[in-house]
Amino acid sequence: MANITSMNGFLLMGFSDIRELQILHALLFLVVYLLTLTSNLIIIIITIVDQRLQAPMYYFLKHLSLLDLSLISVTVPQSIDNSLMDDGYISYGQCILQVFFFTVLAWSELAILTVMSYDRYAAICFPLHYEVIINPSKCQWAVIAVWLSGSISGIMFTTATFSITFCKAKIIHQFFCDIPQLLKLSCSNDYLGVIGVEAFLSVLAFSCFTSIVFSYIHIFFTVLRMPSAKGRSKAFSTSLPHLFVVSFYVSMGAFQFLKPTSDSPTAFDFLSSIFYTVLSPTLNPIIYGLRNEVMKEACRKLLLGRQFTKKISYLSYC
């Protein structure tokens, strides 16, 4: 215990001490990781080369896919390596980088989901003014704001987290450097700065979620007033998947950060962390791809090696 307390890095406990289960965990994570990388890369490629996928909705989806493959790359490869090597050690510097990039990408994902909800709100509630409300310039500035807000939150969270003094055994009962677990390693009140940052970002996250909810309330009322059943079906087909993704991501992330941390975490604690760190980036491309005929046709063209015809339109830069 004294050696663990005085060591420079941290010890990630992972899911099990049983060697066979560690190998199984590594293989399952590897399969999920490769599936996530492949599906998100496909979305990024087809939204670049297919002229039918140049609307703002697909522009934002492209950035969501970039965030997803980056987010899962922050935690899963390290966990796979630890399981295969039967060594849960992670250096202090690696832990800092993991916390920073995870916070940046997780916050940016919430921000891009908020932007996407506004895009759907403008497209469905104000279709005649959509090209003015969501123009190429605004698309670019929205994405810049997404990445900038994520970077600021990452700097704030990482600085506050690693300003505390770790004086307990540096054991993290997770498969990655989880901030709530890191806070438990402090034996003084110097973690209050982290609580302050958490409170500030929680208010911003709640504002984003409230904005999303209000957007979809307006969307549903507008869709229900549509005279055409085909129009209602098309509107719901683009809105419901996004609402599901937002609800899943926000609820799992909020549960993970708000639940009390335990020195003896259960299997459910590990599963809940997997939901928002691994499953969310994996499910996003599947949900968006399977419910969109244009996306499915573009995927078939890409996989079959057919040529895309690129056409410049007013939204080519979006």
C-alpha cells in the first residue's frame, strides 16, 4: 500500500483480476473499437465526397463522428493494453492527458448535439428561412465555438483536478482516469476547486440540455401540425434518432458524475461508465446511418467502389 501511495502514476483496477476475463475484456473492447472507428470513418468520408450529403445536418454529423472516434480512442486503447499486459499502471502524465482530452471531447460532443438540435429546429419550424438562419458562415462559426468551448472546459477541469494533493493509495476503480475516482484520492479540502468547476460546467450543461428540450418541443408541435403524413414521417425520421442520442448521452453522463463513488464499485458502476464512454460513440453512426436512406445509399456506393459525383452548392462548405 505504501508503494502504491508513493508511486508517480496511478493503478487502474479494470474489470477483473482473473486473467481469462482480462483477455476477454481486451478482445471485446478491440472489436467494439474497430467497429466504432470503421463506422465513424465511413460517415466522415461519405459526408465529404457525396454531393447529396452537403447540407448542414450532415456537416454537423461529420464533426460528431470525428468527436466519437476521438473520444473512444482516449480510453479504450489504453484499457486494451492494460488488460493484455496484465498491468493497470498509468503514468501521471498519461492520466493528465486522458482527463484533458476526455473532458474536451465529452463537452464538445454535448455542444455539437445542442447545435444539431437547433439545426433541426430551424429546418422543421422555419423551412422557408432555413438557408438564411443556417448558412455556411454560421456553420463554421458554430463548429469553432464547439471545439473552443470543449478546449476551455478541458483546461479548467484538468487544471483543477491535478492541483489537488493525492495522498491516498493511488488506485482508480475504473478502466480509465475517472475524475470522481481521482477526487477520492485527496485527503484534504483542496478538491473544492474541482467542485466549483463541476458546478459551473453543470450549469452550462443543463442550459444546453434545456435548449435541446425546448427545440424538440417546438419541433414535435410543428410536425404534428403538418398536413402531409409523408412530411411528418420524414421530419420524425431525422429528429427522433438525434433525440435518442442526446437523451442516452446526457442521462448516462449525468448518472456517472452525480452518483456517489465507491471504494468497492459494483459491476453496474463499470457498465454505466461503458455506456457513455464506449457505447455512445459506437451507437451514434449506427443510429444515424440506419434511419437515413441517403446515408445508406452513400455507404453502399463507398463499399462497392462506385464513383461519387461532387457538386458545388450554397452549402458546399457546410
